[in-house]
Amino acid sequence: GLLKRAWALGEAVGTLAQTIFSDRAVDGMRPARALLSLAHRYSPERLEAACARAIAFGTPSYRSVKEILSKALDKSPEAREYRPFRFQRERGYFDPRTHIN
């Protein structure tokens, strides 16, 4: 029943609820109910955007969605244009033979 309600709220909400239930280390009932209750406090549209953002950032959890909504990060333009960033040094940076002080 919870998954059916989650999918009715939106594709991202359904996907995130499915991810919560697929984690065998956690009983998914409580976080799934809490996730769905966020649609009452905020709007279903904002919940869908927050779930999509959490999935895009690789943090599909109730806690992540709650933080996104409480800080209104679902309204920011970066939510739709996520580009992964990786901090990387140039090749040979740590090699003492090529690194000049």
C-alpha cells in the first residue's frame, strides 16, 4: 500500500520508496511512511522535486529528502542541472620526480 501511494505521488517518490524497501538492513515501513507524510507538510510537487534531487545526488533516503525540503534546495536551479564534480589533481602531482616546489 505504501509503494502504491508513493508511485501515485510521482515517479521519483516511487523510486525512492522502492529504494528504501530494497535495503534489507532497514525496516522500510517507518521511513516510507515518514517520506509520504512530507507530502502533507510540503506539497506533492516539492516532494517529487526533492526525491528527484536526492536520487540525482546519490543519497536516496528519507533523511536526505527531509533536509532538501527543510533547506528549500528543491527550489534551486541546480536541482535540475546536476553536474557531478570530482576534485582531481593533475597527473604526476604527487610524484616527487615531476613535482617542483
